[in-house]
Amino acid sequence: MPRPFASLSLQRQFLLITFLGIVLLTGGLGYLAAARSSYLLQNSVEKQGLILARTVAALIINELIYEKLGLVEEGGLVDNYVREIYQRKDLDFLAVAVLNEENRIISHNDFSHYGETIDSPLIRRVIETDEVAVIRTGLQSDGHQALEFAAPLSIGGKHWGIFLFSVSLREVAHETSRMLWQIAGVMVAALGIGLALIVLLNRRFISPITTMAETMREVDSELPDRKVEVHGQDELALLGRNFNSMIDRIREANLAMKRTHEKLLQSEKLATLGILSSSVAHRINNPLGGLFNCLRMLERYADNPAFRQKYIELIREGMESIRETVQQLLWTAGKRRNDEPRALLEEVLAGVMRFLDYRLKGAGISFTAQLQPGLVLPIPAHDLQEVLQNVLLNAVQAMPDGGSLSVLADKNAHLYRLRITDSGGGIPAAECERIFDLFYTTKAEGEGTGLGLWMTYELVKKCKGEIAVESLPGQGTTITITIPEM
């Protein structure tokens, strides 16, 4: 089963592949640019936070030392530091706090949190490492993530507490969003430029090839000249000129072939007419010669009743032979009309045997018929008569020295079977395949037209039936006809 993509034209494949390539390229570059920008923005915030944490931690330590020494009022400067830091605009602070050595809040931007004790993995890590630490937290109340910083307040191995603050990444998210919109705009512009480039390339390189293919499909020797337009001097122009030259040669070859074919058909018609004329001439002239001879003999011996009866019988036989030839020719030319498309086999066979009875007696041939009673075949009576007459007559002619002839007919399931067997000389295997060909005959020159069995074959095929021959030299011949029930 062919794949859907492979069934597309070259032009559509080019457009689809190029468009998808541009989309994937711009999309990939846009994603990388957005991810890189977001990382840099977040990294910038983190660096600013770390610098701030270290700087303010040093100031707070100094303030705590002064307070211990009683040089300044307790908590005054620390609260000022916390308030000033929270009000800064360079970072989006969510909370700023200072913890004492017991992790209890001693200063906070929100006075309601004073005295609370905080315990978190970040604080424990700072206490253990005595280093500034930062972690990324989940969504906050503003719907964005945040960075939480913690700096130890220690000097000379003395732990005074922790400076703690958190910064929202809201501005980072907003900046990333703005950058994504900018990248989307660039992508749309790139897609527009890419599509324009695709159309240009398609018209320049793919369309000429597609036009050549369509022209090749439409070329016909009877149509007016159809050629592709050629512009420029590049490789495609050279291909177009060569293509037009090839079309001219093909058209000339088609015209020559057509003329040759017409001459061949005329020759075949003349040859067929010559064969038919020769066969008909022999088939009719021979009986006519006998008829004229009989008339001359009757003129001499018309008074002898026995002699007269003998020659009248010969005249009748010659006339029937001429009628048979004419009927076969009329059937071949289509000069007949079918009647009821069903026929009672017994009646049709009886009529044929009345015509052949004198031939059977003259050649000493015994005839037997085994017919299923009331067997009605789905074939017009006239056609069935032609079939039986042609096959039986060939069987009689195959037994000039006598023999036996039998007809067997029955119905099996939905098939009608008719078997005609003679004890004649048989047919060589090489000739069995040709006996149903038009004008083919094994009889001596002037004795057959080659129309009888061919006409039989055509009549059987018209009824959707089959006809087969079984024969061996010296062992007789059996012709089997099967016709399906309509």
C-alpha cells in the first residue's frame, strides 16, 4: 500500500518539506532563545541576591556586635536595614527577616511575624555549612515562583543568627513572556519570508519540471502542438528545449506509427476478405457444380423414377450445404435476431437431427442421446440450433467410414452440461488449441470455411459459458459445453 506522502506530487512534497523545515527551525531556535534568556534572567537575579545577602549580612553582624557592646540601641539599625532592603526596586522582595541564634525572628518587614521561630532545610543547611545558600521555591501567593536566600550571621566562629529574604521571579516570568511574544513575531515574519521564498523557488525550479510532466501526459499526435515555455540559458532552459525537441520526435513517431497501423489494418482486412472470399467460393461453387450436373442428368433420365429420386436427394443436399454457408456468414455479420433466451433441448436436437439424418445413414453412423427429461437451457433456440448443428456436423465429417455419435446432457447444481462424443480420427494436441479460431479448418481445401466452430465458441461465450475439447488421434473427440444458470 503506497504511503500518503509518496503519493503527493514533487511540487507539493517540496512545499511541504520546506514549510515544515522552516517551522521546525524557527520554533527550535525560538525555544532555545527563550530558554536561554529565562536562564540568564534568573541567574542575574540569583547573583544580585547573593551579593546582597553577603553585603547586608556583614552590616547586620556589625550592628549586632555594637548592640552587644551597648554602643547602639538594640534593634534600631537592624529594623532600618530590613525596611530599606524590602523597599528596594532592583529586586521584587516578598519578605525580609533576621533570625537570632535560636532561629527566632527578631526583625521582619511585617511586624506581625516578630517572635516566630522558623525551621527549614535551607536554614539547617546554612547553619551546617556556614555559607550563603539559595533555593527555588514553589508558587507563591502572586502565582509565581521565588528564590529564597539565607546568609549566616557569624564571625570568628561565633553564630549570631541568619539573614533571610525571598525574591519573586514574577518579573523574570513577565520578561520571558514578552520575549516569547517577540520570538513568536519573529517566527511569523520568518514564516512569511520563508513562504515567499518557497513560492519563488517553486516557480523557478519545480514548476518547469511539473509543467514538463503535465505536457508529457497530454501529448497526443492528434492534438495541436503543446510545448513548455523556455526562458533564459540555464540548465532548466536547456532541459526545456530538449524536452520540446523530444515531444516533436514523439509526435512524429506517433503519426508514423498511426499511418503504419492503418496500412496494417487495411492489409489485414484485405487478407481476411481474400480468405473469406476463397472459402465461400469453394463452399458454394462445389455444391453448385454438383447441382448443375444433377440438372443435366435429370434432363437425360427424367423418366426413371428411381434415378430421378436419387438426383433430387443430391440437389437437396447441395442446396442445404449452400444454405448452411449463407447462414454462417449472416451470423458472422450480425444479420440475425434472437428469440426467447431459453430453449428446450429435446426439441432443438430433434430439429437438428432431421437435417443430419440422411448424412448419418449415408455414412453408417450410429447415434444415441441421453438427455435429462425436460431440460431447458438458458440460450436462445436459434443459437442452440447453430451450436448443435456445427458441432454434430463436424463430428459426422470426422467419421467418413462410419462410427458412433452420442449426446449427453444434464444439469449439475447451477451448471448445464452438454457432451458430444464421436469415434472419429481425433485431433492432434497442437490443433486442439486452434480449432475455435476464426477461419481455422483442418478440412481439405474447399470443404470448410473455418466459421462453424468459431461461431459456436462465440455463442457459448455470449451465454457466459465454457467450451472445451478432449481428443487423441485415433480415439475420437469429446466436446464439452457448460452454461451457467442465468
